[in-house]
Amino acid sequence: MSSLVLLLIMICYSNASLDELESRMNVKFKNMASLLREQNEKIRHLENIVNVQKEEINVLTDEFSIIKIQNREKEHEIIKMRETISKLLQKCNDQKGGPSVDTNEGKDDEMTIVERKNIGKRLLEGSITPTPTPIRATAFYAHMSQNEVNAGKHRTLIFDVIKTNINNDYSPYSGIFTVPADGVYVFTLSLRIETGTNGAFEIVKNADVQGSAIGVIVSDVGHDIQLQVSETIVISATQGDTVFVRTHSQYGHTGYILADGNGRSMFAGWSILN
């Protein structure tokens, strides 16, 4: 009888121990689940920080590329100025070797002091009018020479066939328009895409997005669909600003940007007030 009682006591103790162990395990599992949630939140926060830093790096890369292009253009201008100065100096040296002018040294000047004063007065009264500064107008229009495949994200698009480029302010090598003077400008883009293509595009001034457009064509078996993605903006710009077209930094572009005689992919701009 005593053995049976002892056995029952041991069974009850074992059940109590198992319940306690299960309770402890449940608490630990809950703590681990809470810790995992916290870790996941931290990971998501770090991923957001990395994405922001990537965007900042892309912006800095664009600014650096623009500065390099501007420096090359300035170096070219400096070379031209040096050549012009060299030619002027050569011309002055050639003139020094020409015939001398008789200055009638030792003779009194026939012009009296009163006459000189009268001439000075007429000049001050506006007998010589200043030449007005001309307004510097500019315009450009260029399109792609061939199809662009899978342009990806945050990529400057190059429109390398120039049809109009007054004052050469647009570069067909970099795809960048450099603002020649303070004023108001119009910029427009039109990109031809086809079935199975999706992409978003931006018109950028320096590093700031001024306008954007998106085009998505879902693949349709047996049907060929094409469309023009377009955008037009009017903005104020300062001399030295740069304007260009690029793919969106997040959505990017997959598929073809088409360029042929059936439909162009183009970028254009012109000044309307300066």
C-alpha cells in the first residue's frame, strides 16, 4: 500500500515538474519571439538608412559628373581666351613696327580749353549712346540614334542626334544642357516604348527633379502595343545650371526605348524669357 502511495506521489511530482518546465519554455519562446521582432525592426531601420545613403551617393555622383563636364568646358574656354590674347598681342607688336605719326611736338595745340570743355559736355549729355546688351536666346532639339535596352535606374539618357542647337548649349556626348543665362525655360521629353516595357523618367535641374513621367505596357500575347511617354515643364534657371533626362532612381526602366523613323525618343528645350 505504501509503495502505491509513493508511486502516486512521484507521478504527481513528475506532472508538476513537466508543467513548470513547459511554462518556462513558453516564457522563453515568447522572449525569443519578442527579441526577433526587435531585431527585424532594427534591420528594417538599417535598410532604410542604407537606401537613403545610396540615394545621396547617386546625387553626389551626378553632381560630380556635372562638375567634371563644366570644368572641361571652362578649360576649353580658357584655351580659346589665351589664343585670342596671343593674337591681340601679336597684332599690337606688328602695329608698333609701322610708320610713326607726326605729333607736331613743340607746337601749341590749336584746340582751345573752351572747345575741349564743350566736347566733354556734349559727351556727357549723351551724344554717344551706349550699345544695348542683346538678349541671349537659346534652343535645342535632339533625339536618340538607336534603341536603348534596359537602361536601369538613375541613368542619364543620351540624345546624340542634334537637329537644333543654338549657341551649342546642349552636349550630345553627356546629354546635358547648360543654362547660358538667367531666365525662364521650357523643357520637353518624349520617349517611345513598346509591349512588355515599363519605366519612369525624370527631368532634372542640377540634382533636383523638376518633372517626371511613367509608362507601363503589360505584355499582351499576339498584340504589339507602343506609346510615347512625354513630359513638359516650365522652370526658372540660373546661368550655369544643368538640365538633363534620367531614369527614375527607384523604378528605373526595363525593356526597350525605341528610336527609328517610325517614332523618335527626343529631348528639347528653349528659353522664353531672360
